[in-house]
Amino acid sequence: MMKKYCPIGGVALSGALLCAGLNAQSLSPHDFPDGKTWLVHAQQGLAPYWMMQSAQGIPMGNFPTFRCDNGQILDVTKVCQELNKNWITPYFGREYTRMKSRQTYAYGVLYHLTGDPHALQLAKAGTEYLMNQLQDKEHGGFISFTEHGQAGLEWQQRTSQDQAYALVGLAMYYYLTRDLEVEKVLINQQRFIFDNYRLDDGKGLAWVLKDGDGESTKQRELVAQLDQINGYLLLVAPLLPEPHKSRWLADLSWLTDTMLKQYYAPQEQRFYGAIHHPAVMNQQAKHNDFGHTIKAYWMTYLTGELLQRQDWQKLAKQGMQHIIEQAQYVPNYADIKGFVPEMTQEQWQASSIKAWRNRPFSYGISSWEWAELDQAAMTLSLLEDQVKPVLQSTAKAFMQVWVDDQYGGVGLNPKSTKAFHWGNGYHQFEHALVGYLTAQQLNQRPARLYFAIDDPQSYQLSPYYFQGQIKSQQRLTTVNGLPRWQVEFTAIKP
């Protein structure tokens, strides 16, 4: 049975609850989910949709861009309701590299959290498909999409954001394995991006190098900078051998500095989504939302920690605090009363259930924005050694409101629109990983993660973007030629 489509954009939490059929009782305890709950969320809430046979691709690793909520691959002769939207249908003929890479990332995180050998196999298959089939051997970089089996766009028309997100899955796989072939591709692609897209006007990296496909060389986009950082630079740079490590760290420093000087508005305490025209800097314009700003602050804080820039850390910490206060709200009980089970209405009425919104005067939000806001709040919780109060509502709401309890996975909207040209498993699995690490540390329990390396003594191992002390290491059985290790971390901090 298909879930009904609910456009969360422009609706309040009441609309989300209507679509989700949330059991109100699950939100009433004001606590943060523990580590076991996060693992169950990843394995039973998220994984079923992404572990379906239909998700694995033909051949394995060629993960399909468009799938319906029930997991079926898109049939253009009979389009499922959730994909039959005028902002999705024009792209049905395309298979996007960025989405295959995001799904590769998702499988990597699933393995990282659970040790599931099949998830590792899928991450490896996705990595190999990206490297073997989707690199542009003639011009450099990665193909943005294929259309009817042919590479789309001239190489100069491909966005720098697409070039970054082609690497997000490879970056996660490299973090897990330290595979030397993947390392080589990462190094070459980073040089391709910074050599070709670096602007002469001091505004960072270009969006495109030639007009086409609705994009313009005049655009100066935040995500052209930001998504290099969260896509691969921050995770991979500390792991590389010299001289590549120093070069990547220098580029990371330059890009963060540029982002702060060119795209940050200190008087408004937010990042502009773009800066090429006054209209694109407006709070209501594209990418001028709390989601992009909180992600930019989060990356700035973590980069500041890595590069020992206390000024960046201070600015970003204050910024995250500000946005978290601005983005949270308590929905009007009268708006949701009709959807609350009778047996729990009194409990709900007495509770201040908080939700996230994506702009100051809007109560709409998408799942990725919710995840980014949660992750920043989790980071602050680790810094302060106590749970930010808003997470007592929002973390559980993500598990209950957004997750499709029938087919698994998270959509752009509650329980719906889960696999399309911008939606995939990336944000939901990162959210689960950061949530698990936060829960384990706050409860003073070791975080158990899984790697696929030959000898943990030979590599710098850390719990994702954070720091931690290794408590124990245990070798597991080798799967498909990949050695597996279980590593426990304590003293986790951003």
C-alpha cells in the first residue's frame, strides 16, 4: 500500500503529524535516544528501503536514481504518485552520479555502525562503479549524469557541487578502508576541482565554467564552496599521506576563509545562499535557509578544530547556538489536536513538543534540514556534556515522523519521496551516525564502529568528524577480500 504524499514545504508540524500518523506517546519522555535506539533506527528504520534488491542496481553498484516509496524502480509509463511532480518528472531520463555516490556513502555508514558485510559489499560496488564508469577519462572530473546511457553536458557545464558530491561516497569508503586506488581518485579529483573552478575574483570556486542546463557562469553559490568541505575535504584531508595532506588542509583553510569573508553576513548571523545578485541574498531566496546556514556553521566549527582556528570555532559555536534558537518552535496544540490519539491528548496538551522550521517566518522543513539542525545540536551537546533540550523532541520526531515504518527509509517529506535526483540516503545515515556517537558519549559508553582496514595500528582512526580515544580493537572475519575490524572509542568530542 502506498503512503500518501504530503508536501512538507510550507506546512507546520501539524501537517507532518497528519501524514505520519505519529504515536504521540513516543514523544512524551523528554530524553535523548540511547545508542541502542540509534542502531535499531539505522537497521530497522532506514536500512530496509536501501537494502532492497531494487536499490542495489544492475550491475550491483549502479544504484538507480529514481525509486518509488515502496522500493520499486521508476516505471515512466506508470509513474508513482510521489515522483509525479513537475519538479521531478523533467529529469526522469537521467541517472545522476551524485545520487549513486550518496547511496555509496549510506552503505558505508550502515557498515560503519553495524558491521553488516553486505552493506560493505554494496559500498565497495558503488565505489567501483563510480570510479570505473563515471569518471570523464577525456576531460577529467566526473560525469554529472548519464542520459540514455550517454554522458550529459559538456565538461565545463558540470557544477562544482556535482563534482564534490561525486566524491562523498568515495570519501566514506576511503575513511573505512584506506584503499589506495580510491585515494588516488580522491587526490586527482580534488586537484581537478581546485585547478579548474578557482575564481579570479576572490569569491571561491565557480559554479559552472560554461552556461548550460539552466546554470550560469555568473552564479556565485554557497554550495560550490560548502559542499567541497562536507563532501570530502574535511573527512579525508587528515587521513592522506604527505604532501597531499598539507595541500588539502591549505585548500580547506582557504575555502573556509573565503566562505566566511564572501558568504557570511555577521549582522544577520547567517550565510547567504548565493551572492551574485541582491535578490539571491534574500532570506526567502533559494538556499537562504536554516539548513544551509547550520551546515556552514557546523563545517566551520569542525574545520576550526582541525586547523586550530579558535576564532572560527568561537564564531561557529555562537552561530549554531543562534540558529538552533531561531529554528525551533512549539507547534500550536490546537492545530494538531485532531490527529492526536484520544488516550494521549491530555499528555500532549501538557507537553511542549518542539519541532524545527527552515526559515524565520515559515513552518515548513525538509528531512535533510531537520537532520542538519539535529546534528549541530548534537555537536553542541557533546561540547557542553549535556543534551540540548530541543533534541529531547526533535531526535525522536525524526525517527517517528520521517521514517517510513512500512518500507523503511526517510523521504524529503514524512515517509515519502525517498529516492529522486536530489533525495537519497546520505543525510539520514549521517544523522544516525552522529546521533549514535552523541548518545554513547553522553551515556559514558564506548562507541563501537567497524572499519575495513588491514591493521588499525597503521592508520589514524577516529569516530567520523570527531576525536576519540581507542578503547579496544578486535579483528573480524574477512569478507570479499576486505579485512574487518571492530573498534571501540571513548572520550568522543568535536
